[in-house]
Amino acid sequence: MLAELLMAFALAGEIYALPYQSPAVALVLHTYEVKFRLNGRVSSTQVQANDGGHAKKLVQAQYGPKVTVLSVKKVD
């Protein structure tokens, strides 16, 4: 069985595709604290992610190519 299926439905005459996740393979999100450097300043933020790599990618996507991720620590 595929981990993700696309479920299409009609709403107001338009077709929308939503990702469907089977309950057996549902992702568990954890809270991560990510410390990063941006424009010479060190900051930290918390993100909900699947794993540490995902947390790092979320911060990089938010702040762009000038961000340097220094550490990722699982909070919960």
C-alpha cells in the first residue's frame, strides 16, 4: 500500500487534490530547537518536524540561503 495517496474531490465545480496519509503510517511530529546564524547574529527557534533533518530544512526554507544552522536539539 502506498504511504501517500492523492484523494480528489469536487468542490464548487473545481477538482482539488489533497494528500492522504494512512493511519498506519502517520507521521509523528516532534518539537526541535534550532540554533542558527543569520546576518552575524545567533538566534534560535522551535519548529515541529519529523526529525532533525526536517527541522533544519524548515529553518533553511524560512530564512533562505544566508542562514547557517548551528545545532538542532529535540525538545520533547
